[in-house]
Amino acid sequence: MTRLPRVTAAQRRDRLVRRHLLTPSAREKTAEAVAAALIGLHATDPATVFLAAAARMHEPTAAAVDRSLYDAPAGLPALERIRCMRGTMFVVPAALAPAVRSATVRDPRRHRAQAQAELRRTLGWDERRHEAVERSVLEVLAARGRATAAQLAADVPDLREQFVVSPGKPYESRQRASTPVLGVLAAEGRIRRHRPAGSWTSAQFHWSPARPLPELPAPEARAALARHYLERFGPATVDDLKWWTGWTLTDTRKALAATGALAVELDEGTGYLLPEDSEDVVDAADVAAAEARPAAAEPAAALLPSLDPTPMGWRHRDWYLDPEHTKALFDRNGNIGPTVWWDGRVIGAWAQLPDGSIRHHLLHDPGRAARAAVEAEIARLSAFLDGTRVTPCYRTPLERRLAAGG
């Protein structure tokens, strides 16, 4: 049997460093350029967008990232904040947003149906009342320009009505009608999150009017997104793409086939990359020589935040993360905490102490050059934070211990 051409783990790490902007010469000037290089930035935790961009920018400031998010020329957003891959919030380039949304949102009508069923069951709202409240919200936003949920509830009293979520459960809570109403409007692209109602770390956002994104045929959109994924994350396995997008196995295989992807051998099994992107592919007989190739001379240290798109980009991670450290670096739901990187591999974690200073822990000794590069990145991140305190939404065991001074 003819063996597939091979891409080694070392070659994949070299690609990761270059394509994910983890070395000084690869850094970008703007947050939108960083988002384009990574397809999107995780945005469930508002601080992740700023920290992920800053780690990959030449001269990052919070104000510069803020401008990319909210002050694009001509009033048109350069970046769109949408719920997409695996139902997770991302900030993606505006030009790519229609394909991302069409490829990953299975049926936007289902979100509306679920919200209407909940409002009917808990508050007795029928469809007509729900739609009347939506019209009022859109009218208020058109007049105000932007408003927080609390400000909208002050102008639209129906949004203040409360109902019980998960009654009788240990996690029972009360919720305002504003949550499902605004959630549906956002899911349909009729409103969008604008600036936070506080610092860039705040999870309380203003809302503003938005134009719904164009709908693309789902197969076409999935093929486009698969091509972007392989371009930035390839080579990758079927499992990697399926996990990252949240697609079914059938849809994943069809999307890969539509890209004309080339099959290659990886440590995890069969992987795929774009035909025009095969410069690192080697024959089986040349694997030893490829693995013996010296590492790049340029330092490649990085401090990446919780939920950063690089460590969250693959289902199989052994080629850049020792599996022995998974429990320390991830929470129970698979969310990664802040990490320290060197030459395309996770080598540690970092956290902020109560006084705002950064503490880090290396999982092994990477050598003098790596330690010096990591210290330089700590200084660079400290300058960006400039006293701002960031606590990840999802706390991991090692991050908790470091933040407590342990």
C-alpha cells in the first residue's frame, strides 16, 4: 500500500507560529487583521477579544482594539460579533461573517420558536405580543442609537417582566423578558452588541441597530468556511474540523471534499490541507530529516488568554500540548485558561495577582532563551494592561492557583 505524504508535528508547530502570528515578525497592526488570520476571536469572555488581539499586534492598545470593534469608517463594522461555531460567540471579519453564520447556524427560526415557547409558558405572551415588544425595542434603538438592556427596559416596560428559569433545580434563577427578546433579535442579526457599559473587560454591553447578514446556501458556506479553516489551521483531521464547527460528520466530509483537500499523514492519523498549501509535505523516507530540521531562529513566545482561538482550534492537541497537563489547563467543560507558548507548544500558564501583576508557571524548563522571551512577553502584556485587572470567565485549576499566589 502506498503511504500518504506526511506532515510532522514539528512542521505543524512551525506553521502554527507563523499563521497564528505568535512570533514578532508575523504580528499585525490591527485587530481586524488578527481576526482575519484566525478566522475569528472567541468573544464569550469580552476580555479574550482584546487580549488575543494584543498578543498578536505590533503596538497593541485597548483603544486601538476598541476602534476596530466599534469605530469602523463609514459606520460599517469591520468586525461582527455573532454566535456561530458550536453556538459560541465570536468576533469575525465583516466580510466573512455571512459565510460563517450561514455555515454554522442550522435554523435561525428555531431560536425564535424556543424563545416564544418560553415566553408563552412563563409569562403568557402570545406571538403577537412578542413581536410588538420587538418593534418597540427596535424603535427605541433607532431613536437612541444605542442602549443597554437596562435602558431599553426603562423605555419598554414589558422587558422588565420576570420569570423563573429551571424551577426547582439547584441552579434556579429569575430572568427578565429582555434576555430572550434581545437574544432573538441578536441571533437574527437585527441588533448587535456595541461598546460595553464600562471598561473593555465588562460583560454589560450596549445594543445598537444592525442590518441582517445576507444568507448564503449552507453547502456553499460550509465549503468556504472549511477552506478558510484549512488555510489557517491545516493540516487538520476530520475530527478537528467537525469539533471546531459543530457540524455533523456528513456535513464535515462534504465540506472537506468541496475544498479538494489533499490527504496527508499526521501523528493522529489522516489529515487534510489545501492542494496549494503543501510546501511542508514530505515522503515517508524523508521524515527523519524533516524532524531533525533546526527550529526557527526568531523567538516565538506568547501569552495567550483564556479561550484563545489557537488552543481551541483543534480537537486533537497532543502535537502542541502534553496531555498530562490538560486537567490543569482546562476547566471541566473543555475551556482553556491563559497559557504560555514557546515555538508552537504550550509550556505553561499565567494569571494576574490581586495587585494586577502577572504570575506565570512553566510546566517544564524550556531553556534560557525561552525563559527570557517569556519574560519579555510578560512585560509587553503588563504594558498593554496598564493596571487593568482581568479575571477569566472560566477559571481553570492552574490559573486559580496562580491568581491566589500559589
